[in-house]
Amino acid sequence: MKTNPNNNIDETEEKTEIPEVEETELSAEEKLQNEIDHLKKQLMDEKDRYLRLNAEFDNSCKRAVKNHEEFIKYAGEKIIQEFIDVFESLERGIENAKKTDNKDKLIEGMELVYKKFRVVLEKNGLSPIKALGEKFDHYRHEAMMQTLTNDCEEDTILEEFAKGYILNGKVIRYSKVRVSKFETPYKKESTIETENEVK
């Protein structure tokens, strides 16, 4: 190393900094490669996590479907158990009816079975819809026929062809009914004229 008379290091002497620059550049490449490797690992971990979650979701869906199918399959179990007693009573009634000519006993047995049926149905939320003499309600009744009359209020139910039912507040079968309609003056006059003409 050269020195000047003042014992100072010669600043013009070349410094060997090339290896340090190369080390710095390699270090930056290594850092970049490390970051890439880290991101790759993170991506693989996320992919693995996604696959696990997807598999768990599929299994949950399959379990839910299976549970739903099981529920539907055995949903009526409780009411069926209650109807077994009624079914057996009906079975005994048929056997007894074959052995007896007593009509009153047969009717009594049928009424007993009917009452048991009604109790089970009511216990499970079924109730009949009132119809005869009631005001027509399209939410509960279905008009099958209309009768022209002025003997009662319009839209009064005159006859019930089939009983309707409500299950836990929901109409499951509409009452099929005949409803009254007022005769119009025009129809009355035309009817009288027709009758006069026939006479």
C-alpha cells in the first residue's frame, strides 16, 4: 500500500469492492428466491386447506341429505303408532260384524272406531272446516255450484258436498260447497214471462 508523505492512504488506490457487490446481488437473489419459496409453500398450504374444507363441506352435505331422508322416512312414525290401536279396533269390529246379526252392536262398534279416529286426528292438529250455513270464504271453501235464491243472504253455503280440513292452521283440503246467489230482477221478470208463455 502506498502512502504519501503525510502518511495518508492513497485515495487513488483501487478498492476491491467487486466481491462485495456480487455478494449483495446474490443476497438479493437469494432473498427473492426465499420469498418465492415461501409464497409457494403458502399457496400449497392454502390449496391443501381449501381441499380439506371442500371435502368437509361435501361430507356435511351428504350427512344433511341422509338426515333429511331419514327424517322424511320416519316423520309419520308417531302418528302411525297412534293409528295402530284404531286399526286393530277396526279389525276386531270387522271380525265381530261377521259373527253377529245385531245391527245395533255393529253400529256401536263403528261409532267407537270413528271416535278413536277423530281423537287421533284432532290430537295431531287436524280440524274440520265449518261450512253449512256459513258465509262463503274462498280461503276455506270451494264453490262447486250456485243456487239463485232470495231466501238467505248472498254467498251463504247451502250444501256441503265434501268436508274440508285444516292441519295446524293450514288448509289442506277445501270444503266443496253449493253457494247462494241473489236472483236479479231481470232474471225474475224473464222467468215470469217464460212461465206465462208456457201457460
